[in-house]
Amino acid sequence: MYKFAHITDCHLGAWRNPKLRDLNLKAFEQAISKCIAQSVNFIVITGDFFDINIPDLVPVKRAVEILKNAKDKGIAIYIIYGSHDFSPNTVSMIDILHSAGLFTKPVQMEQVDDKLRLQFISDPATGAKITGLSGRKGILDRKYYEMLDTANLESEDGFKIFLFHAPITEATPLELSHGDSVPLSLFPKGFDYYGGGHLHKRIEHKFNNYGIMIYPGPVFGSSFTDLENSAAGEKRGFYIITFDKDIQKVEFVEIKAIDILFHTVNGDQVSANIVDKKICELIEKIEPKDKIVLVKLKGIMSSGKRTDIEFGKYEDILSKNGAVVSSINRSGLSSVETRTVRVLGESKEEIEERIIKERTGSFKVDSTIIDEKTRQIIESRFVSEAAKQTSKDLLQNTKAEKMSNETVNDHQSRVLKNIKTVLKFN
């Protein structure tokens, strides 16, 4: 019998808050420690290991130490890119750590005619054959799957693992289906295990002619929505798969880095003073010591403004009472006096997705542009689905933070260079 672990969506370095950043690393370290304790033969990580392709070096250093501990115990590690840590234009941290021999990227491909042909990597200890596709941004995912030479993959014998970082249309829950997805029909049949990433939710599926498909979800989370879902009972962790010629056991291993409390306060059709009183009463009931405390406000107040409420005072009280992290989310609270913009979504990602879709949907190429090559260039970057992807890539690059070893000028030059690359300007 052999074992392998499947971890995904670590998003190391995602949090601005240093305590949340450390908790994220702690959860990942717990996962690797459990892999060592369970004597797994190898670990697969299906993308978004880091939150950006060139992350801050502090979480990188700690991540290297954690992975090296597993490697020194004889555990092989295989990592594919996710949509966050992949860059088609620059060298990513995944490339650097792969070149250093810390882990292996099991994505090797060549184009044969109009098809993408993947090659298998055989794990030395178990003989398991591993391949897959790294995550891309948006519509580029589907393009690669459409070009995939599935017949060549299906003809290979042995115990086979396919790694991917994309939502499968038929397996994606409705509440997570606002982005692009890849239909199951584009995946190769006959693999024993399909290890997915990208969806921040634990999902298990078994389709006819396909082996078991699993999205483990993140070990901690990279957004307050993830933390709210954890507080609501959604377990975080990873999977350990026991196999010989076939899969014998599938086990979910829970990781709980910290207790999380989540409460909502309804401010609909009441005054700002009443909302303030509700928050005060809630804070008095909470026992926050050694916990993350999240409070979300919702509704349209009948009078007063959000600025009438001293949110910082309540966050200070929670911190003084021992909360590791406290956050009062007031983005869903407005009043009839100030409400001018409609709420577009719950999470940052959902809001961005909807705004981009709304703004790019009506764009058309100027009819006065008669040069066909120019029109094709504009359409390939700024119309329909391409416009959405260009907008997302621009947004992602403009949000890039300055690295600890980088001057202001170097940071600005890097951002500008990446923006020019997205726009494909020479």
C-alpha cells in the first residue's frame, strides 16, 4: 500500500494582516506535519501555493523550510501552478523553487500539430504516473483543455493522477459558478484520481468513466469570506489517498489553525444609534480570547450614517479582550441618506467580477478604424471575454505590492513592465 497527500490553494502571503499571514503559514505547516506523521510517499499541491507569482520573501522563506522538512524525510513533492502564482511573462517563485530541486512541476507538454501532448512523470517510490495542466487566468484555461490530446493520455496504463487548477462545469456549486469553467468532456477519461484546485470549497465527485475527483479546498483561506465559511462549519484541510493498483481509501484530514467566531448584525430600517447599540450588546456577549472574531453588518439604515458608529472602538475592545484578529465588516451597511451605489456582491472577487463584466460588456471597436489588423488586435484584447481577461490581468498587476528588497522606482518599473506585457505593447 502507498499513500499520497493532496493539498491546494494555500495562498501563502495573501494576508496583509501579519497575524492572519502567520496563521495561514501555521495551517500549511500543520498539513505537512500530518503528512510526515502519516508517512505519505508523496504530496501533490494543485496550484495557488503562493498568492502572487513573485510573493514577499518572508512567507517564501518559511514555506521553503516547511517543504524542505518533508523532502528531507524522503517525501517527494509535485506542484502545479494556479491562476495566482502563474505568470506567462515573468519567472515565478514556483519556477525558482523547482529549479532549486525543492519540488517537481509535473506539467511537461509539447504541441503536436494542433494538439497539446502531456507527458507523465513517474513517482520513483510508488510508480504512480502524474500529469496535468497548470492553472491559467480565465478563458485561457479552456483553450488549453480544448487542445489537449486526451487519447494519448487515456492509452497510458498504470495508476494515473491528473492534476488541474480549474472549475469543472459539472462539479462547481452554483454559488461558485460566476467565473469561467471547463466542461468535464474536455478532461481525459480513465484516470484513477483527479486532483483539483481553485474552488475554495471541499468537493468530492465520481463521474462515469472517470476516477474520483476531489477539490480539498484551502487549508486556511485567503479572504474573509473563507474565514466566515470556516466559522459557519466548513472544515478546512487536505486529503490522504491510500492506493496500490487502485484507490483503497480516501481520507479528509482536518486542519484547524484557530477558532473563528462570526456574527451578523442587521441594521435594516433602524437608526445608526440602534445599530451602534446592537454592536455594543453583541461585543459584550462574545468571548474572544485566542480567537478570530468577525462581525458583518447588513441593511439600509432608516436614519444616520455609518460614520456615526465608532467601529474602531469595538475592534479595540475585542483586541483588549484577547481576540487574535477582530474585524467589523460594514461594506453591506448603508443608509437612505448616503446610499448611492448598489452593493454588487459579498466578496471582493465577486464584486470585481461583476463590475468588470458590466463595464466591458458594452465595448465595441470604433467603426472609424478600418485597418483590419488593428481591428483584430483590439478585438483580441478588449472585446467580450478577452476584455474581461485583460481587465482582470491589469487589475491583478496594478495591485502588486512592493517587495521588501525593492526600491519604489524598481517597483513602479516592474508594475509598468507587467502592464505593458498584459496589453502586449512592445
